[in-house]
Amino acid sequence: MESATQRAFGIVSALLADYRFAGMASIVHVLDLPERVRREVDALATAGERLLDLDAEDFDLIAADRVLPDDVVAPVQAAHFPREPFGDDRGSLRSLVPLFALMLEAVDIRWRRREPVHVVVLLHLIAEYLPLLAWESVLGHAGDPRDLTAFVRVPDSRWGLRAGKCDHTAAQRSAAQRVENAMRGDTEGWTVYLDRFHSRVSDALARCASHPVPGRPAVEGVCRAPCSVWTQLAEDVRQDLGARVHLARMYAASPVVALRHHAPVGHFFGVPAPSEIEDTWHRSFARLVRPWENGTNPLLASPVDPADGRGEALPGFSALVSAVAGRAVQRGTVFQTIRDDILDVLRPQAKGAGWQ
């Protein structure tokens, strides 16, 4: 007959198989475990659930937990956003690659857990920051206001100006103006910038890199009178960056990102079923991977082969992100590491209980 201990650890195995860290944090308090083990498992599980919420402003607090192993702390610290304008550790303002690796892993876990609302929110969040990921290889940072001001304030720049022929929308122009002001403010102003304007700066830079180029599929909202923000770049850099940003904007306008408007976080209350997300992704990816007339679709030369994404929730997604980034961006292993560490902590306690 199965013992109570066997049943308990069977539940533990089921929870961790689906990365249900919140459930793990709850059940650990009713297991017959030494207090030291209980505290360690609780810390790991709580960190895993907080990371799944992807509140990057708190990543530094999570990384400061001494219970977490180094192979979790390092990528989490690299993905955080600094709390102060002039903080030395720039995290996701230096590079968005660690954050995207974390988001790619989170997409797969939310899919495995059959949480469609979280999936569509993540797909929308990725769309917002993809243009910054594309610009990162050119800027040398991920749109860090500390360094971006010098790039956009070159002679003959119309960045953030109301006068002139700049095609930025009012929202994009307002965000552009906030870049310089963000570094002049206090911590509260800095937090407001990150919360409300940083993703709009991504949108503004996306428009700076979008132009009516023959042979590319049409997208809305291009720059028809480029200023020195764009023309200061070499021609080959403009061609490469423009194509990668174009791909990012095609993804942002794709049907799978539009699903967000059918979820409770959008305008209506119909939650898309996993099968609807899957079908919509396949249709979206089929459009994204089509050859362009001028032969420059970056997805066809992605550093990650779409065929390698057969284990992904949305096959080809890492290839898309990598094509936009201009470098390989693979899904991370942070959540897997946390899960495995919980199992390693608990396994000695299960000896003699028949749990593996």
C-alpha cells in the first residue's frame, strides 16, 4: 500500500514536472521535513514563481537571495533593470539577451501549464522589446538612456523635436524626449521612465529604422524623412538593421500578437484556447518566414535554425528572436535549474519512501 510519504512526494513530482513553484511553496510547509530543508525549498520555489511573473525590476532582489545557486543568480542579475539612473550594473539596459532567454523559457513553461493568458501577454511583451534587441548590436547597449542621448543628439537630429518633418507619433516623440530627462531625475522619475516610456523608446527607434524599401512586405508607420539619427550609420549597417527591425515589426503586427486583444488583459474577455494560439502562431510564422522580393528576410538566415525549435512550445520562435537580434538567442535554463535544485534538496529526504 502506498504510504503517506510516497503520496506526498508523488504530488511534489507532479508539481515540479509542470514548474508549479507556487504550489511547491505551499506544500513544503505540510511535509515532514527538517526546517533547514523546508526553508531552502520555500526560497527556491518562491524565487521561481516570482521570476515567472517577469517583474524585471525586482530581479536584483531575487538574485540577492543567498539560497539561489550561482547558475541562477548570474542570468537573473543580468536580466534586471537598475533601480537608480546611474547604477553601475546596467542589466537589461546593457543587453536584452539574458531577459529574452528568460522570456523564451517562460513562454514554454506557461504553454506547458496551459496558461494561455500568460502566453499571449509574453508574446506581446516580446514584441514591444524586439526593436531594442535589434538596435543593441548597433548601439552597443539596449537603449540605455545613459548612453542613448549621445547617439540621438547628433547634429541635424530631429529626435524628440516637435518641429520639422519627423514621422514620430505624439507618443513616440514624448518617449524620445524622456530619454534625456530620465538621467536627470530621481529614483521615482527613473521608475516612471522604465514603467511607462522605455518600451515606447523601443517603438520610436523602430520607426527610425523603418523605411519604404522596395522588396520588403509593407508595414505601417515608417519614417519617410530620415534624419541624422539614421543617416549617421554606414549604408551596410542601415541595410542590416533595417531588415531586422522590419522583421520585428512584422511580428508585432502578426495575428499571434493580436490575440492579446481577445484576452482579459486586452479589450474583451474571450481567452484564446491553446489550440487557437498554436494555429495562429503557425499562420504567423508562415508569413514571417516567407522570402522577401529583395531576398533580405533575416529569418531565412537566422543564427538559430527554425528546425531546431521542434522542442519549443511555438516552433521557430527562438529562430525569429535570433534573426532580429543578429545573434543566437536560445531559451534559458533558469527555471529548469531551480526545479532540479528543489529535487536535489528533497531527494535525500525521500530515501526509503519509494520516491524517485
